[in-house]
Amino acid sequence: MGEKKSVRPVRSRGFWGSMSPRIGLTRGWSFLGRSPFPVAFLLGSMTASGLVAVVFYWFVVSASRRTPDPALVGCRPDSEGSWSVGVFYGKSPFSLSPIELHGSSNPNSSAWPIANPVLTCAGPSSAGYPSNFVADPFLYLQDSVLYLFFESKSTTAMKGDIGVARSFDHGGTWEFLGIALEEPWHLSYPFVFSYQNQIYMMPEGNKKGELRLYRAVKFPLKWTLEKVIIRKPLIDASLIQYEGNFWLFGSDFSRFGVEKNAELEIWYSSSPLGPWKQHPRNPIYRIDKSLGARNGGRPFIYEGSLYRLGQDCSETYGRRLQIYKIEKLNKEEFQEVPANLRIEESKKGRNAWNGIRHHHLDTQQLPSGNWIAVMDGDRVPSGDSIRRFITGCTYTLLLFFLVMVMSILVGAANCCLASNRRHEYSWLRTRMHLNFRARRYITCIKSYGSSIRSRVNPKTCTGKLVLSLLVLLGISFVCMSVHFLTEGNGAEEAYIYEGQYSQFTMVTMTYEARLWNLKLYVKHYSQCESVREIVVVWNKGKPPSESEFDSAVPVRIRVEEQNSLNNRFKVDPLIKTRAVLELDDDILMTCNDIEKGFRVWRENPERLVGFYPRLIDGSPLQYRNERYARGKNGYNVILTGAAFMDSEYAFNKYWSEIAREGRNFVDHSFNCEDLLMNFLYANASAVRTVEYVHPAWAIDTSKLSTAAISRNTQVHYDIRTNCLSKFLSLYGSLPSRWEFGTRVDGWDR
């Protein structure tokens, strides 16, 4: 499609860049001068390992690493996870779908459609209540206003408090109101309900060893303890009125071993205030974590049947939700059978906000008759941050032992042993028993080292091969150590803007000779969190079936009658997002870079925001590569082969009557559709129309095949120079230029 140039990686300003070289040149040298180890070997090992680590950090870690927002005190890695909350709608509790599929929009931002999650740790953190995650959401409907109560993990006390938010637009946007309930112990699962014109909350607080009921004094932020209803450490307690009684489902968290998260008890009463009596069949469950024994939200009644939500904790805590239809519930009997909740799980794994875990759902019927639900989700399993740290430390230790082995093979240990007599410490000489043992061990090590070196001589081909393999193994250990200790949870997440997330449609244009390229493209980009759909504009040849693609999102093949580059910007009423990313099928970059570009476009939806800048200047105008723009420190064109744009505005502008002659010239030259779009944007506005985002790296896969229109670079540039002359006469001049590196976040450097 369009001409591209590989982008150099961004240099990190993190840990490696902050290490002072003076340490190694002063204290480090004096230490080595007193050490019995060979200076050259130790310096060589440290330099090689350090160089590999730095290179890996720059090229890989900096490409995908997400650092916490410095403006927020909360939202830090937590061993319990990174839970957030999403909203779902449906005509019934068994036809729920996420908010982004319902076209909800926010007129105050470029979030169209609004996408889940709608509430994250950023909500309470930005309001002055630092939180690492939000979970266990419960809804309370009051007239047309929705109130959301949830657990907020405090970063100061490292325990759960009960937060509350409010929504006036059916859950699209939420205003965090504050902490509704706080105790010296951990609180979660804020089951909120009304009874006899009073509003009550029954949060989980098992650390206190009892189940407490609170009453709203001034809803929603002021509560008082009404009474202790059960003196037992019940967790995730839920109640519902059914056939003349109130029924309470909960789990005893004092259980051990296989019964943890696998126990369910039932209690009943004529009033939520008690007294409560145990069901004679307690405990209902007690040994299988996969049975959904632990509650996963509010029970509900639909079409006369009672349903209970439970958590499947078999693989990790809160792995997924299960729903059960209760067929028998009375003071002597209980029986439930599995049902199908029919909420589609994401295929994006850790890149999805709820791709790894979702363990709580509260669904209620609105006055309109439709249903709304709130669900929490997480992109990492329980204890993930601790496992990553332990794994990273393990690879670091393996690297250390590998360096020791290599020192023996290259003879460094022999030098060490040979110089041992000259460097004995005074304390060793005065302790003859220790001295004898040390000499014996050193002699033993020396003997083994000589034996190994006699079999693996570094001067032979076999020895060089073994050392080369060990070096490669060492490089892999460095990479894995840096990966687990610095990269984070491995997810490439979307960027929040004005408290919200959104989605975009990817559009790419191709033909049959590039099918292998397209399959790789779809598999990779469909995993990016904000991608809703991939539209393939098929210009030539027999189109593939949509089922041929390994994709986490829907793929739509749009077959065109004419092979024209203008098809890239054809008006498409089936596109359901405001934002479109036009991206050639031969460009590969990280999802993190794509998400950066989407964030920048949402800040400026009236612009073309992309990854390949050009500076068009001179008299006459001449087309040049990115190196020229860098040399002049400015750009005024963004290649639309990799750019975000407003689908309605850009496509209508491109297919307007004023652009007709330009489109004809594009067909004539079979080139320059991206330049035409830049001229049209510049012609329609007197303010800035383009913005650049620097990707950490980008690969042009067309170089691996013969299917590329820009293989002859000079001819390609000459054609584009002719296009500039034509478009200048039709639409006027382009703006002068904008400098690189003007953004505070540095994404345009």
C-alpha cells in the first residue's frame, strides 16, 4: 500500500537509564583491585550481561511496558489483581451484552461508543481515595438514578472499603461520590437492598467474625450499624425473598484446605433483621471449588424461577461465573441445577479487561422492562504479581550460576585458584581448621574445573560451540529476568481518557497475493483491547472466507468491484464506531502503540493521528522520507496507511464532490490516496489537522514478499511528487510544519 520506513525504538528513561556510570569507575574498580577474581573476566561478564539487558529493555520492555499514571496515587500492581467494573444490557438476564454493543455515547468526550470497563481504580484514586482496584459491584435503583456500591482496595490501609458512584445515563458514565462505609477491618461484597422503606447494606467483613447489617442514615454516604445478624464469618452473603421467607446464602470462611471457597450454607428467616435459622442440610457444598459454592452476586427471580450466581474457583480465585436454577428451596430441601448465563467471554485473554477472571454479577430489571447488569473482571489471575517476581528472581539466579559455569570453562576459576595463596585473608590464615577445609574445597573445585575443561576446550570447535550455546542461554535468562521483573502483567491495555474507554474499527485494504500477510495481521491485531471489528477491503481476486481467520473479533470482508486505492475510504454504513484505524496489512507494531494512537486521537478527534510523519516542502513540492522530516524537526503530513480518523467526517470528505478530481488522479496514478486525504483535511480547516505518535517499533512485512507497490522506492517517490503538484493546484497548500516532541508524555518524539 503506502511507502513506510521502519521506526527506531524509543529509549527508555527507566531503571537502566538512571544507573550512574561513576559507580563502576570508582568504587567498582577499587573492589576489583582487591578481589582474587580476574578483573577482565568479571568485567567482560558484567558488560555482556548488562548490554544484553539494556538492549532487551529498550527494544522489548519499553515497547509494551505500561507504567502507572504518576498523577494517581492508586492503581498500582496488587497481588489480588486489577479488578474493574463493566456494564451490560439486555432484554432479559439471559441476553446480556456489553455496553459497547449498544452504541452508548458520551457527548462530553470522543468516547463513541463507550466501552467497558466503565469504572476502574482511577475513579476513586483521582477523587482523592487511592485505590488499587474496584470489585464486587452492587446496583441500587432510585427513580432514574443508578447508584453503584463496590469494594475499593485502599492503598493506604491495604484493605477493602465500600465506595459508591452515581450515574444519570443508565451506567454509561459514573461519578465517584466517596467512601460509603469504612471499618478497621476489611470490607467487600456490599449487598444493598431496601426493606420497609429503609435502605440496608450487608457487607462481607469476615475478619470481624460476624455478619453485620447497616442502615442508611443519609443515603448513600452515611450508614450506621443496625445489628449483628449472624455471629459467624460468612463471606459473600446474599439474600432474597422467596415464597414467604427470606433466604440467605453464604460461605463459612473459617474452613481450611479443599473446603476453602467450596462451602455453601443456607439460612432462613421471616425478616432480613432475623432471627436467622440454619438449613438442616448445611453445608450444602464443601469440597469442590468448581461447583460455584461461593456466591457471585445477587440472586434474582425471572419468569417465576429463582436463580443463584456462584464462582468457579477451581483454577484461580474468581475464575468465572456460574448460574444455577434453584428447583427446590424450603425449610427441609434444597436442589439446584446448572443453567446457561449466555454472556460471551472475550477471546483476547490478558488484553481484555475481564479476559482472565470475572466473578461477580448484579442484574436488575429497569422500569422500562429491560435489564441492566454490572460485572467485575480482571486481566490477571490471583497472585500474579508475586509469581512474576519469584520467576524473575529465579532466572536471575540461573544467570548467576551460568556465569560461574562459564568461568570454569574459560579458565577463570583456575586463575582464581592460582592466585588464592597470594590473596588469603588474615582471618583465614589464623584459623587453621577453616583454612584446611577451604583449601580442600578449592582443590576439589579446581580438579573438577580441570576435568571439565579437558573435555570442553574453548580453543576447539566443540568448545566454541558449547560456549556459544551457553552465551545464548545466558541471553535468554537475562531477557526472561527483565521480562518478569519489569514488564508487568503481560497485558497490552487500552488507555483511559476522561475516565472512559472506547473502541475503534480497523480497516485494511488488500488482495489475493497478500493473503498470508492478512492472516498474520488479523491474528495479531484482533487481540488489541480497543479493536471492535476488522474490515478487509478486498480489491482483487477471489476473497477468502471469514472463517479462515484466527481472530478474537469479528472479521468482515468487503469485496470491491473495481481495484482502486480510493476504496480505502469508501463510506461504510456498517461501521459502528466513530474512530477508524486505517492500517496497511503489511505493518506490524505492538498493541500498546496502537492504543497510544487511539488515546491521542480521542484527545483530538478532528485530526489525522498516525505513525508515519512526512514533511512536504520545497518549490516545487517534493516528497521525501521520514529521515528528511527528522532532520528538519517537523512534519505536516501523516500517511493514512497507518492513521486514526473520524470515520464519518473523513470518508464523507473524501467522497465529496470537491474531491472528485483528486480521486480520479489517484486512480490514474494508482498511488497518493493518503496524500489526497491530507490535502482535504488541510483545505477544510485553518487549525492543526495532523498529529504524530512514535511507535516503539514497526515491521514492514511487505519486504518479505514481492507483493508491494513501493518496491522501487525512487519511482514511487517520483509518482508521489507529481501527486503533490496536482493536489496543490486543486486544494491549495499544506500547513508549514509542527515540531516533534511537543507532547508532555513524549509519545511524539
